[in-house]
Amino acid sequence: MPLTARRLADPDHWSLASAIRVLSMDAVEAANSGHPGMPMGMADVATVLWRKHLKFDASAPHWFDRDRFILSAGHGSMLIYSLLHLTGFEQMTLDQIRNFRQWGAATAGHPEYGHAEGVETTTGPLGQGLATSVGFAMAEAKMRAEFGEELCDHRTWVIAGDGCLMEGISQEAITLAGHLKLGRLIVLWDDNKITIDGAVSLSDSTDQLKRFEAAGWRTLSCDGHDPADIDRALTAAKEDDGRPVLVACNTTIGYGSAKKGGTSGVHGSPLGAEEIAATRLAYAWEHEPFDLPDELVARWREIGARGRADREAWAARVDALPDTQRNAFASRVAGEPNEVLAPAIAALKQKASTEKPKVATRKASEMVLEVVNPILPETIGGSADLTGSNNTRTRDLGIFDAQNRAGRYVHWGIREHGMAAAMNGLALHGGFRPYGGTFLAFTDYARGAMRLSALMGVPVVYVMTHDSIGLGEDGPTHQPVEHLAMLRATPNTWTFRPADVVETAEAWELALTTDSTPSVLALSRQNLPTVRTEHTAENLTAKGAYILREASAEPKAVLMASGSEVEIAVKAAEALEAEGTPTRVVSVPCMELFRDQPEDYRAEVLPEGPVRVAIEAAVRQPWEWLLLGERGSWKRADFVGMTGFGASAPADRLYKEFGITPEATVAKVKALL
């Protein structure tokens, strides 16, 4: 149907959708940067969704039982910014729209969680929103099982583009969602057949409907510019038969642009003043840029208030709960630290210091979880098909699957990237503290979502085992040498490499009580002795680094190490002390936390006088600032560790062949002295 005929067929809908289109193209033009085509093409679908189907209240952006709306095609960010402004989200003023992509504005180039209320998750890397939405849908299903439909009864709506469906993470996400039968997950596919390079057919010929059907999804289609047909499809999508739903929305990118509509020319650049003027005429839009008629705004604000009655009824149901149940629900939703955690960790630490077990830190992590999981109902664990290796499952959890929403353990399958993204969704939804395991080497596969955990400040926990050449015979493909450096270089990430059960317990305590930082636990395969043999109530890991063994006199050498190499540092110090060289041992379980300590504390732990040697079965790079001092001037320092990849052999042989031994450490110290 021609554009003019569509405009005349339903002028009420047309004017509402046109407001999205003109705001989008005007904001991109003002910024001289952005992606106007997708918002212009999906404006009809978004208008029908927000007007008739999405459960939300613009006056209460954080209402727990709201539907979650996720714009996976984050390059089209002006779509969600326009919707938030038009429906009356207080923070999304017209000035924010005018300042699209400018310094200090909430309207970043891609939607950023925490910048603007109504943005449920950071999207931009294509496919991340789609994969994160699986975690949102899992969280809704699990909270509904725990607290009932009266408190948790909502859907997760996603707008995804061709790029989202091409990215590899999408396959992990859709097969998992289909397997788990997440029937309240609805993906609206912007089927416009255009990418930046041109037609989708240049690079892909997948039948997406058959692909989703093969993964256990129900599929629907609609004319993405016909409001009646869109309404029909969305109404059908809400009929939950246990399968997630894909709605293929047949759209034209840059709809209404005579010269650029339907082409890659409108994908990622402004239309230009001449084309915008022509498009305004096609829309019959007679207003200047950022000028919205009061009557039109009022109609949109009515849409924004449509869910108020539902929210108030929900709040009344919460208020009517017995005190114990209401408080438990409120605590879960708020994500408050559980007060029972600290005494449980303290007891485990004291037991370990007394009994001095020699276990791998992956086993130590399991020992902590056996204490933590029974008392923290908010934890939900899992592993990327490595449960027996990651030690992430405890006896009391039960399996979360299509038949048992009450379970707290997820078999993620071989889907590291999908697992990490879904854990972000579980945490962002509210009510859960997710953790998931794989090998440290496979952070490469999970990296995209792990980076977003840090960017958003989502406190998920990554349990990364087999953390060094110490894993042995599996060889260099599985032996991480550069991964600790990558993780430590990532802002707002705590990378813990504990040396024994005590440090592992302290790391878990920190990971489960932060509200704005993801944590990585790098854990050994090989058994390690207890090095914290005297119980200390204080969480020393919270300092990042601390004096584990003091020198017999004023230290002439300071040995620093993390994880499995702390044992090597202790043995080397004993050898040096026996030869008359007073030597201090510093355990460094978390460099990021040590960097945050006061300068005087750092100077106390690492004084300027003694020589310094760091020991770690990984590359040297992240140790430089500790070896060379705060200002990079300290030269009497060296490193014992890896300079290349590992090899396939028993762990003991590898440590010897690569020179990560007490003897090599002693030799380094002597050479420096």
C-alpha cells in the first residue's frame, strides 16, 4: 500500500508513529551522527506495541511487574528515546533528545543501562540484547514460580534486527530459549533486508523462520507498516503455549524517505536537510524540528499512563501480603546483601585455617557454595557443560528447566557467550545473584557479555577454573596465559585469583555483596595447600594484596604472587630466609582492590627498599605497576612466569620446564641483590 494511502487509512495511528520518525531523523541530523533508518522503519510496530500491548507505567520506571522492552538493535536508539520521551518518562526530556549523542546527555549513541530510565540493558554489540533477554525471561519464569502470578506476571519484548540474528551469539540464545520453553519471550524481528554494506542477500540467505522453528520457537509474520496486522500478530504472540515467539515484521528501512528509504544509505548516517524536508512532506508533518503538537503529546502521555491501574493493583496485592512474605519479596527485588552471609563465611574461614585442607581452589569454591547456596535463595548457578570440572552445582539447588522453574541450577550447554549474556539478564531483571562457570581460557568466548557486565555494573560472578598451565595435559589451547591480563585491563571488574580455601571464601563474600561490579574467580585445577593458617576475622582479600608472611628482619626482598603460585613464593621465601635474606611474601588475590587502597597502605605492603619479584603462571604485563612501583621508577624487580603459550604435560613438569619454581625465584632475588 502506498505511503499516502496508509496515512489516510488510519490517521490517528499515523500521527503517533510519525512523531517517532521525525524525532529520530531530526535528532540524528542535529548530531550529524546516528542511525535514523531503523526507528523510521519500526515506528509503526513500536507504536502498536507501546499503545496496546506493553505493560508499563511511565511514572514508575522501576515497577517490578512491568513488561521488559529490550532494543537489541541498539544502533536504532532514537526509537527507544523517542518512545520514552513521548510516553512521559520524566528523565527523557526534549532537551535530552536535542542533545542526542552529545557529552553528558542520557541519549548515548547506543542505549546504555543506567543512563536513562526505561533502558533495561545496554545494547549496541549486535545480538547482546537478544541473548540478554533470555536471562530476563528466565528470571520472570523463576520469580513467578517462587512468588506466584499475583506478584510476577510479565513478558519480555525484544526488537532485533538482521545483524542481531546473524551474530553467533543469537544461535546460542535462541536454542537455549527454545529448549527452556520461555513462552513469555517475544522477539519482533525488523525484517528490512538491509545491512550497512547493502542488501542482506550479499552475505546471508538463512530462512530465519525455519531456523527459529527448528529451535523450538513459534513464528508469526506481519506487515510492519499496517497497524491492524501488527496488532493481530502481537495479540497472537501473547498466547503462551510454552514456546518463545518470533514475529517477522516486514518493514522498509527509512520508511517515507523517497531517495534513501529501503537502502543502506539511511542505515547509519543522517538523511540530510533536503531529504528530511521531502520526508516531512510525505508524512504531512508541518512542524519544525523538535516541535511536537500539544494534542499529539497528550495522546502519547495517555499511552504512558495506561498501565497505572495495573501497577496500583499490583502494589495493593504486595501490601496485602503477610509481613514475612512481603519482606522476603521486597528484599529479593531490592537485591539487598543477605545478613546471614558474613557469619557463614567467617565460620568457613576459621574451619579452613584450623583443618588446613589441601584442595584445588575450584573445590574450595564448591565448599563455599555448599555453605552459601542453602542460605541465599537469590543465588542461581550453572556451568557451560563443565559442571564436574567447575564444581558449581551443590546438592540443594535442583535443575532449572522447562519442567521445573523452581530449580536453581542451569545446564547452559556449550554456550559460554549465551550464558554470560543471560546471566546479565537474570541480574538486571532483579531477584537473583547469578553465577556461571567455564574454563578461564574460554573467557574468550564469553568476553563480549563479560565486558557489558562491567560496563553496566552488573554484579554477576564468573567462576573460571583451570586457570593456568597447572591444568596440565589438555595443553596450550586450554592453558590461559594472557587471560588474566585481559580481565585485569577491563575497567570495573574484580579479578580474584585466590590461593586457598580462606581466600576463596573471602572472594565469594565480596562477589556476593557488591552491587555494581562483576567478579571473576580464577580457580586452580591442581590441589593447593592452605597458606592462611591463622584465622583472621577481617576479609584480607578485600585489600587486594596483603602481607602473608613477614620477613625475619627488615625485608631485603618482597615476593608477590597470586593463586597457585603463592605456595611457590612461600617456599622460595623459606629458602632465602635460610640463607640469611629476610624475605616478605605478599599475596595478591585481587589487583583491582589493591589499587583502590590508600597510598600509605600500598607503600606499607610494598616498600621502596627491597627488591621485588612477582610470580604467576601467566604473562608479566599486569604486574608491571607492582614491580616498578607507583611511579614506574623502581628498577630492582623481576618476574617469574610465562612469556609464551604453554604445552601438554603433567602440571609439575610444566612448572619446572617453564621455570616457575621456588629455585628460579630464589635465583631472581639473588641476581637483583
